[in-house]
Amino acid sequence: MTTPSMFDPPEYQKLMRSIRAHFPGLRASMQASDEVTNAHVDHEDEAIAEALKVNILGDVGAQEIADALKRGVTGSPQTGSPAASANANADAVPESFDSCHTEDDGERAWAILENAGGSQVPASVVRAMAAYMTRSYVQIGAGYHMSTKGAITVDMAHRFVARLLNAEQTGRIILGSSASQLIYMLADCLRDTLEPGDEVVFAEAAHESNVTPWLALSRHHGIVLRNWEMDTTTMETCPVENLTPLLNSRTRVVIFPQVSNLLGTVVDVAAITKHIRARAPAAHVIVDGVAYAPHRVVDVKAWDVDYYVLSTYKVYGPHMGALYGKESAMQELQGLNHYFIPSNVPYKFEIGGSSHEGCAGLLGLIPYLKFLAKTAQCKKVEGPRGGWRDTTLDISRAEIVAAFQLMTHIERHLTRHLLKGLARLAERGLVVIGPAVDLASDAAVDARIPTVAFVSTVPNCWPSIIVRACHEKKVAIRSGHMYSWRMCEALDIDRSLGVCRVSLSHYNTTEEVDRFLAVLEKVLSEKHA
Ligand SMILES: Cc1ncc(COP(=O)(O)O)c(C=O)c1O
């Protein structure tokens, strides 16, 4: 792993330049910096283009298609015939990314500090999608060459997400339009396995997408809902003491967020899952990893969860969602697809299929993660173990782990910088919502992601006023309840006003955080009518 010296000013600037060069949406802010030259950006473009050529996005050849067919990849559950395409070639991507650029009117560019809402995407994702749509945008399942390449793209995207989550030996991936849609779909499928009187436990600290899908089950099917209360004194989002009395032999589902999208604290999924299994053996453990997955490496195998959901558009990919299910858990479900669709995974769950260009975009993440892994000095690159010799899914689990370790390392530095700055503003009336963090401890800092909710005690300095001041200075943050509706109620937060939320990603810089803190300091020192 890299050493702390990477945060010495010249090293840090070099690192952040090389990371930010991958994100078209951040280029405008790079151009605003005297430190960064276009030559550097061009150089990075070439490096990405090279990586794309040698990695997944080259033309898919006859051997890959033959191998895929051997594995039963058809892309068409109805006919069993070969299907769709991965011919995403770097050359096909437009030079200009104007639509992705942050607005740059000659002043400073936007600092995007609203990443919990959705992340930026690396150029390799944009290129992969553009190349797919310009070169091989045909329907899968028709059996001709291009169509089969599309099927391989879709299949590889599922396998890539499985590797991303360490799910290859334990379960499968279902892709959909969003995490919310996938949780709804799962609740619908689970309905058939539930009896009136069975119980579903949901966390009060959750995004509402974890709760609403079960409300209909409670109304129409006699399912009993149990609210797992947060601790409003310690601000612990998923306290085990409050869970224990809710667990019994009738508990069939426990759903909770690994990280609250307001407070940013990480809960111990493995420990909670173990606790649930010991007291409610019939329960399915469903984890909402939406706020966690963009920041830390996911390991569903180690955590032993039944289901894990995330939004790919927050993990540097296209606007989709992904759901992991344990093989054994998914086998017992019927699926919602047409009755004549074979009842295998993922087809029985993917109604209407998944976004093919989105699948190409997901694969476009591979070169970026490899770049991060290389930057993290991951010398050891393991191939996938056993099974089909994988020539195209060119990223190992070790590289994925190294890439996320680098993000964690960078975020530790950013989180400290942000929290120290916010603490200085306490005397001006700024109140951070959530437990205090020991900034001297790496472990304590790593146990929260750089998403921070705050309010002000300055008279009439409402969240919307702070947000407007930030936007005027091109600092993108937001206010509201962010769908953590029940948590706001528990904390007595007026949901029509909500809170301010600042959320960083590994590609943000301390300089951007300083710009945000300067606006905050100014708005807190002003009088508001
Ligand atoms: C913690 C959490 N869970 C679930 C969701 C819903 O995700 P999606 O927009 O993919 O439906 C969000 C969205 O912001 C979230 O932050």
C-alpha cells in the first residue's frame, strides 16, 4: 500500500491530478487550476485509450464467443439463441465531453460535493457506452455475430459486478434500473414465501426505499412490520440492543443500511448478520449498501448476507442498480418474469432485461479500477481462480481490493480535513449531525464515509439558505431529508427544511473542501432576515 507521504503537497497534487484526469465531469475544475495543463489531460486520455484497447473493450473475437456459448450465454431466455455485443472501442468515443463538463464560465468551476446523490463517471465508462451504442447497438438473442457480442457484454457485466462484490462463489447478480426498483422487486418475490403473521424488521435510519416495499405486504398480506429504532442519544443508526427484542422465529426479513445516507457511519454488517442468524434463523438478511459501496470494498461472502443492493450510478457507473442474492436464497423465489421465461437467475428476476449500454458502461469501470490498483502499487495481480479461463474480464479481486483501499486512504485524508474544518465552525453555530469522531484514530475515521449532515443555529440560516450560498459560489451540495424520512422524524428534524448534506468522493480535493468551508464561514457570519 501507499505510504502517508502521498499526502505531502507535491505528491498529493500529482495523485489527485492523475485521478481527476479520468473524470470528464471534473475536467472543467482541473482547467481552472494553474497546476494542471491540458497536456497532462491528453496524456491521461492516451493512457486510458491504451488500457481500453488491451482490456475489455477490444473487439470480441470468435474464441470468446465460442467460450461464452459453451457457458450457455445466450442473452435470450425465450429462445436460447446467442445474443448482444461488447464491441466498445475507445476510438468511437467523441473527443468532447461538453455535456458532462461542469459549467465553466471562465471563473472557477464547480466543486461537486454532492456525490452521495450520484458520482461522476470515468471517461472509460463514457467511452464504453458510446462505443457500444455507436458500433453494436443491436438487440441480443438473435444469433448473429454482433447480437452475440451484446449478450457477452451483458453476461460479463453481471460477472464483473459479482467480482466487485466478492459474490462469485456464493451467489448471483441481478441488474435493474435502481436500488429502489430492485428492493421492490425482491419484496414482491418474497411475498409468496411469507405467511400472515410473519415479521419484517426494517431500520428507522434507512432510506425509505428499504421500508415502502414492505408496507403493501403489511396492508394486504398480514405481514407484521417491526421498526428497528436508532439510538437518538448516541446517534448509532443500527444498535444491536434495539434489534434483539425484535427477533424471533417469525422474523423472515431484516433489512438495514450499511451506511446512513445522512450520517455516514458504517455499521458492522458481519456482526449484525451473525446476531440475526443466532436469534432468527428463518430471516433473510438484506443489506442496503448504496451509501457504502462507492467508498469501501464490498465482501458479501465474508459478511454472509442473503441480499445486498447498490446503485451503480453512485459507484462511478451508469444509472442502474445491482442486487446480489445468495444462490440458495434466490433458488427458492419464483421471480416475476413471464411464465414461459426459464426460471434461472438472473432472467427470472430481470423483467424486460437490463440496460445493454449500461452493462457496457459497467465494464468501462474496469480500466479505471485497474488504474487505481496500479497507483496503489498492487504488484500482485491474481487471475480468477478455477472455472472458465477468463480472458476478457480483465480484473482480479486483488485489484478491486487494492483500488478501494486507495479510495479509503484518500478519503481518510479528506474526511479529516472536512471534519476539522466543520469543527472550527462550531463556534459560529454549525452543528454536525451524528456521533463525534476521534480524528486522531485512522480506524475511527475509516468507520465513517465522507458524507456529513449539518444544520446551523444562526437565526434564519436555514439549510436552503446555506445551500443557495454554496451554489452561488459553485459549490454543489444539497439540503432536504434525502428520503431518510423516518430518521429525520426520530431526530426531530423538520422534514420540510431538512438538513444540509456535503458528500465527498475520492476524486475531490482538500482545495475544494476549503472552498466549501469558506462559503460556510461567510454565510454563518451574516445576518439572515
Ligand atoms: C442509502 C440509500 N439507499 C437507497 C437509495 C435508493 O437508491 P436508488 O436511487 O438507486 O433507488 C439511496 C439513494 O440515494 C440511498 O442513499
